Amino acid sequence: MTELRLHGNDDEIERELRAIYAAPADESYWTGLEARIMSRVADLDLGWWGELDRWARPALIAAAMLLMAASVAMFRARQAETELAYENILAPGPAPVETAVRPTLEGEREATLRYVLGR
């Protein structure tokens, strides 16, 4: 990369450029700049974000109510399961046992299936 050389003393040019591009030393400049930026931010139209801000409280209330309703429903379902379990345990006499009837495979198609399955 080539180095840019200006005619004259490089130190003097550097000093002048630093003076031109140096940050303001006065604190009031920075305070004023901050005030201008913050006023622009406050005036900024947020579009649909502003609508979300309006709905925040009702949405939180609705979410809390939904959470409470779900909790009550889960508690009642658990309570019903517990009562049913106690009724099954404390019921008089043994519960009737149902026997499952296993169908038998008959016919040519079923014979082929038994052969393929190795039974």
C-alpha cells in the first residue's frame, strides 16, 4: 500500500486535523446533544407498538384469569380421578374379569400369513 505524503510537515498537518476533528470539550454540548436526541425519541411514532402498549394491562388480566381457570380445572380433574380410584378400591366384591377371545386364523389367506410369520 502506498503512503500518502503531503507537501509540508506531517506533524503540523496531523495537529491541525486533530484540532478540526476533536470532540468538543464543553460539557454543555453533550448535554444539549442528549436533550435533542431524547426529544426526537419521545416524538417518534411507534406505529403498532403503541397499540400493544394500550393492550398490555387487559392482556395480563386475561392471561391471569385463564391461568386461574386452567388451575381450577386441573384440580377438579385430579380430585375426580382420586375419588374414582377410592371407589374402585373400596367397592364391595371383586370386579368381574373379562376374558378376551382370540380370533383364530382360518382360510388360505390366513394360512399364508401364519407361514410368513412362522407360527
